[in-house]
Amino acid sequence: MQNRCITIMKPSNRGFTLIEMLIALAISSVVVLGVYSMFNSVIASKEAAEKSGDKNVLLMSARRLFKPDLLQLYQESLSVNNAGENAVLKFTSLNSIKLNRAMPVDITYFVDDDGWLVRREQQTDLNYDWELKLLPDVKEFKIQSHNGYRFTDDPTSTDVIIKVSFKYKETPVEFVAGCGFTAKGLSEAAASGSSSVPETGSFKHPASSFHPGGQVTTPAQEDE
């Protein structure tokens, strides 16, 4: 009979060495750091996109309010007070939001004590004073006007194109609005003796009278 030798392997009690643990820890750290960086980059990109989208929506909303008012601006009615942290913009326009029709109204844009950008609409003949709060947390509301050559911080009543700038929740907003008929254009038209007037920016407040029916007439029309 042949003797068979059976070898029984005892389980090893040997664990990981310190070097192996450090290598595993380093690899794990690199993997976790990479995943975190990628996740953080995705979050940052999402926030940037949302912020950019909010700013674009804000810009469009602000322009939708200012543009109709300024498109129907009365000549020589613009008044800007840039003293202080926030400007006060006043002018006369045919755009009545409250009554939803063409009617000469005095409009004021300003920032109130609570930080709201406010549009005030007043009509002397109808005896109303109406305010519409537009945006909260507004600061550094400033107005520049175009004098026919460039934007300046010294507006005159004959300027009809303005640059509006402000901060909304620390997001800067800036846009240009107006009726497109500058003081320079008015002077040149008067010098050339042109009888044509533009469709916008041609209403001269002192030479017009208002009737409650909503019709604007000039003194010449009243004599007919």
C-alpha cells in the first residue's frame, strides 16, 4: 500500500500592510475628489445658467415696462434727478397702463424706501395718482440720456433716449429705451423747415390739451 501524504493548508492570519492601506486610501481619495469636483461643476453650471436666465427674463420684463412709456414720450417733458443713491425719472407719455388706453399721463419711476422700483402714473384732469410696484431689492437706479451724440449724466428736457441701469438682488441690469427722435434731430428738422414729424416723440405737452374722452387735440384743431 502506498502512503499518501495529505497537506492541509492553514488559513493565513496575515492582514494588509500599512503601505497597502495608504495606497488604497490614496486611490479612494482621488476617486472621491474626482466625483465631488464633477458634481460641484454640474451644480455651478446649473446655478450660472439659472442666474443668466433670470437676468434675461428680468431685462425683458423691465424693457417691456419702460419701452411703451418712452415710445410715446412728449417732447420736452423729460426730467431726471440723479442726486442720491437712486435716480428719479419723470416724463409725460400717452401710455396709460391704469386705464389701458392712449391718454396723456405724468409718469415717475423711482425706488421707494423699501427698495421697490415703482412706476407712478398721475392724471390731473381725472384726479388720480396710481402706483405700481415693479421689482423688490433694487438699488443704484441711475439714468443717463442721449443728447444726440452720446449718453451723459446731465439730461435735458429735450432728450428722448435714455439708458437705464440698476442692480436687482446684486444682479446688474442695463438697457436703452426711447422714441428715437433726439434733440439733435429736432434742431435739424427745425433748421431745415421740415414740416414732417415722426410718429413717436412728436407730442408737445404744453401745446396740447386733454379731453376726458381720451382724445388729444392741438389748439389748431380746436379752432376748426
